[in-house]
Amino acid sequence: MEPVPLQDFVRSVDPASLPRVLRVYSGVYLEGSIYEIDGNECCLSTGDLIKVIQVCLQKVICEDPGTGQTLELPPNFQGHFSPLTSPHSFRTLEELVCDTTQSSIQLPIYFTSIHSIVTKKRVVTENQPLMLEAVEMYHGTHCARCVLVSGAQQVVLHLPLSQKGPFWRWKPGTPQTLLQVLQDPAYKDGMFTCPSLPWNCLILRPQYEVQAIMHMRKTIVKIPSTLEVDVQDVTASSQNVHFIKPLLLSEALAQGGPFPLSTEILEVPEAPPIFLSPWVGSLRKGQKLCIYGLASPTWRVLASSKGRKVPRHFMLSAAYQGKLRLRPREFPTAYDLLGALRPGQPLRVVVTKDCEGEKEEYPEFSSLAVGDRLEVLGSGQVCGAQGQDIDVLVCQRLNDQSGEENEEYEEVEDQEQLLLPLYIPGGFVEERNDNRRYSLADLTAQFSLPCEVKVVAKDSSNPADPLVSFPGLRLEEKITEPFLVVGLDSKPGKYFEIPPRWLDLTVVETERQPEWPAGPLPVATVEELSEAFYYNLRKLPACVNQEPPPRPPKSQNLNEQKTSSKEEISKPKHPKTSLLPKLKAKTLPEFFKDKSDMYSKVTTRKGIRPTESQTENPGESLICLPTLSLLLPFLPYTDEHDYEEI
């Protein structure tokens, strides 16, 4: 088939013959536009293949050929159109009139001229319809009285019968609906009359929407038929052409199957890796990938290693089969103790750092020493020195009995209660005698996260379980996220789980029909995470982070110090008076001595006291401050806290 404009192909195509495959013979690009405008394709490249699956009439533009005025009609327009047919042409206007009279055709009739007609009143352009009303004498000449419709104005023209053509006479045919005249190829570019419209004759210009499939397009492409592009029908030679429809893993997850689904990777997101596993490097364009469905259950646990300078981060699947043993938890503040307290679960800790209570301002606060045993009871409030309420942790001090005597003394332990402000810095380690081994599912069901564990038995399905090598593991958060179980053709027998939310590959379905492997899929249950991805996961709404501990209230002594410091600043004094160390006068040259008592204050270094001779003769120990400032560069460096005023 020869290339034709897209508009011509659309008007002539039989809807029953769809789908048809077209090749773009001459492409088009609208400068300054994107690929789509209002959802319609506006840029097609030469050589593109288009599989037309449907043609929809959008609207019809009616045009008055005499004036060029246009009117838009909807596809469901109810008016009827009579096509104007022309069986043959006439060389002169006289032949047209004679044939009309002999054929007993009633006037008026419509005709057009192939060439322009120049008159004194105006110029009649080619193919502009004229209505012949009668034949009469005009200025002594036999003329045809014709009417030219120009918008709302009608112009009467007297054309001599000797006027040369050729001329075409138009005959009104059988009235038809709008869709009927558009579907008949014989009426293409023809003229019509319609009693429902204000013009005597008109031209219909339909506009269609072409729905097609193209390579690498996820959805149906919509192309306007008015796009100035030439196409060529290549349906006969394109029977084996398959149009690639890209598919995201997130879309495959939303569709819910059917699984297994054999695909090929088209594109991998350009982002830093989220997993540090070897299989991540195999995810590249062209790799065959089989999707086996949704991983179950959908929850995961984030964990971090302990006991090393640089912690490593992992994601543990719910199918992890290793055995875990609880380790004593460490708490840096009393606020952390309160967050770890659970109803019905006693919490006993041992103090690992001395802490002095603020006896002057808060006598009810207790001091702690290394080795003190405490049982956390709950939270409370006390009234502070400034009248504000201070949140405290209520604890009970326990005896230091050990061994078999513990059971005897537990009932009669000292009932001394301690009040610890939540902001108190300290160190606490949990007392725990639980040596049971838990599965991951049991541990997360019985204990709240975060908690610290030790992997005492590796996952039997993962011989290279890396968690066994760590002295401790901190289980941070439990997240719920759908994962897809996938496998690579290049690595048969190895399967892993991909989260489409963070690793959304673009794939395309292939014709190969995969089969379910015998037995359960041996999926990797431990994935090491990159540090950036780990902290992004910790920001998820599902990860409920604890609020930061409260700030300690302002101390009364601190307020007094600030007030006194402001008063000292407001008093005038000599520069560097409070930072000059007192030196022995015997160590100075004679010309530095000043026996005048014009300065009543000197400074002395802590731990250095003047000798008796100096105290008996204070004049010798006084130094002129302006001259002493010259010695500052030669004095050894000393912190300003080593100086005091005397």
C-alpha cells in the first residue's frame, strides 16, 4: 500500500478490518511540546509501528465553502444531509441552462465553476457554490441570475449565458444521517445541504481519535486523525511483530497474577543499591526473571549488629529459622527504662554508672552507685524548685543477695523507693536469667521491640547465615511490606524477595511458560541493607520511634550564676583582671616592681601561695597591671579555670 495521510486512511478504513498495523512513513514533531497534549499523542517518529485497534469519531467540522466559516457538530447530531451529486460537466453556462430545461429540472439549481469568475460586484472563487434562480434579460443581454451566499448576506450576480466553464451541476441526493454520509467513501470531500443548518451547501470535515498499541507503551495510545503524518499499511508483512508492553513489578503485584510469570528485565531503576547481596548485580537489562507471587507472611524485622565499630544492618524475613536468645538490654537514661517497662513484665536492672542526685534543689531525688539493683515500678511526678512538675521514674532498691539466699530474701527485700528524674544520665543493664531459645516469630510476639538477642543456632536453610558471627544483634523495628518472590534463569535454584516499593523493575512478559518447582522455594531469609536504605526504612510511618527524652529543668543555682554574671559584666573593671596569674615578685626584674597600692586586686594561680616575705610586704607582690600585660605572651598556657580572684 502506498503512503497516505493518516486522515485519509482513517476515513477509508473499514472498522471490521481492524486491527491494522501501520508504519509511520513521514514522522511529525511539534516543537515545544511533550509526547502528549491533553492525553493525545503529538509526536511520531519515522519508522514507528502503530497497531490500530479502534477508530472513534470525536467531532465534525462543517465548513461553508463560500465564506470559510466553520461550525462544530457533535457525533450524535440529529440533522439529515443531502449529498449534492454532479453526473457531468458543461463547457458554457448556456449548455447548463439548456440541459436543465430539457431535463425538466425545476429551478433553482446549484452549480460550481472549476475556474474563478470575475464580475463587477465580486470574484467568485473556484468550486464556490452558486444558486441559479432564473434566466432573464440584463442590460440587453441574456443572463443567468445567480445568488452567491456569503455568510448572512446574499449577493445577486448576473452572469451572461456565454460565460465559459467548465461548470458542474449538483443534484441533491437522498437525505442521510451524519454517520451515514461519513461512512460512505463516495461522499468524501463532497458537498451537502442540510435544512437544520444556516448554509445552502457545506463541506463536512470529520475528526477521529485513533486508539493504537505502540512499542514500550503501557497504555493505549490515542492519536488524533488530524496529525500531519503519512502512514503505510504493513499488516500483511507484520504478522510476527509483537508489540512490547512494559510492566512494573508494582503493577504485577497490584494485578495479583497469574503467577508464575515469566518476564525479561527492560530497565533497572538508577538509584543506590538497597541490598548488598550478590544477586543485586545480576539485575540488569535483558536478564530473564520469573515472578512466583507474593511472599508470605509480609512482615520483616530490621536488625543491626552489635559489638563492632561499624554496625551492619539486616532485614530478617518472617521465614527466618534461626534460634535467638535474649541478651540483657542496656539503657543510657531513666527515660529509656520507662519506655521498656511493660505491664505484667517485671523489669530489674543493675546500675553501671555512678549518679549523684541534686540534693540541694531536689532532696527527694536519689543517688545511685555502681552495682545498685533496682526494680522499675512506673512513672510519677514531683514539684520542682520553680513550681513546675517534673516527670520521674519510681524504682525500688533491691538487696544484693545472691545464690540460694535470693529466694528467701525476695519476699522481705528492702522496700526503699527511689525517685529518678527521666533526664538523669546514667547507665543501666537489665537483669535477665532467661536462657530459652526463641524463633523470630515467637520472640516478636512475646516481647516488644527493640530488644537485643544472640543468634545461637543459624538458619538451616541458609548455610552462610551471617548473623551467627555477631556477639549481639539488636532487633529494631517490625515492618509490614509486600515482597515478590522471584528467581533468575541464570541462577536456577536460587530465589530471593524483591520489594516493588523500593526496587520497581520494568519488565516485559515473555512467551515461555514457567513451572512451579517441586517443594517450597528456598528463599533467602536474611538480606544485608545499605546504610542509607536502612535509615530510610526507619523513617517509615510503621516504625514507631520513641520521643526524645525530656530536657532537665533549669537549675536555680544556674539562674543565680547567670544573674551574678550579668551584674559583674555591668560593673566597670580593668581588662584581664580576672585572668592574670599572681607571680612571685622575686622572679621579676627590678624595674617591674611597683610599690604603689593603686590596685587592690591581683590574681593568683590555684595551688600557688605567696611566701611569708611577700605576705609581710604586700607592696612587693603587687604588680602594675598595665606593665604585667606585657608578660602575658611569655607565660605558660593555663586554662582560665586555673585562675581565681583574691
